[in-house]
Amino acid sequence: MTHLLHLDSSARRTSFSRELTARYAATWAGTRTYRDLAADPVPVIGEAWTEICDALLTAGITDPAHYADVVETPDQKSAWAVVEPLLAELLEADVVLIGAPMYNFSIPAALKTWIDQVTFPRMSLRGRAFVVAGARGGTYAPGTPRAPFDHHEAYLRDFIAGHYDVDDVRFVHAELTNALVDPHLAAREADRVASRDRALESI
């Protein structure tokens, strides 16, 4: 049976990205692990984590099953105690579902911190699939004036492909969400609704 790792990172408990990931998860027929990175934040990496990375490079270890072999000092053991359950959840997954709103043209800090904790040198997740459900206050689609400011999908796409060696990545975005609250975008309300409806249908 296939397994889903479902991650949400929005600071809002009722957000558009959470709505999208919930829709996807509701149709999932396999097993599922859920982690709310905003409600239960992952600690930022520290020096001991970087020491583990250096030791893996020196030893030429790329198999996650042997990462713990280089963990030696008390500080490294404490760092590994944070990494181990997060990494186990990631490695168990056949599909990784990520709810990732755009914050300041990029991803939430809560998601970036998780990525840092579970990413190691020359690590491959080939064979897995990623689905990213995004929400954006404006529109950053290709061809739009603000497309060059998209360090949200662009970052995640490049990272997942470039570091995790995964080419099965799908992005679904609800755009113009700020039309609900920003008078300057009020005229785009119909576009916001249409974008949300398309995202819910395609997720």
C-alpha cells in the first residue's frame, strides 16, 4: 500500500494551502503520516548538524540507512534525535504532499527549517513523487508582471529536482488570495474565486 507524507506549513489554521492539501488527502487511498510544521515547528539546524553533514561527506556515505554511523558526540546525538523521526517519515513516503503558501516571494520559514533538517549530502529520493499546494496573495504565473519574483515554486522545483533527484513534482496554486482583504485587488475577486476553484478541481 502506498504511503503519503502530508505536510502543512501555513501559519493560518484555515488557509487556502491547507484547504488544498486537505482535499488531496481526503482522496488518498493508502496510509498517511501528517505533520503540521507551523503548529509544531521543527528546530533550526545547529553546528552539530553541520558536523554530521561533514562526516558523511568525508566517509562517502550516501545511504540514509548508514547516516547514524557518523554520529558520535553528545551534541551530534542530540541533533540526530531531532533528525531521525523526520527523516524516517520522509523515507517511508511514496508521495510527499506539501502545503506551501508564498511568504515574501518564497516559502514559509517553518517549511525551510524542515527541509534543512532532512536534507543531507548527495541524498536521492528518486522514485518518489511530490505534490505542492500553494497559495499566493497575487499572481506570479509565467508571463505575468510579477513572475520574476517567484522564488516559491521556482525554489521548490529546483531544490526537489536538483538535490533530491526527483522529477515527478506537481504544483497546484490558488492565486490572488489577497483579493479578500486588499482593496487594491478587490476588482480581481472573480479571478481569485476562479483560481481557487481550478486548484481544488486539479489537486
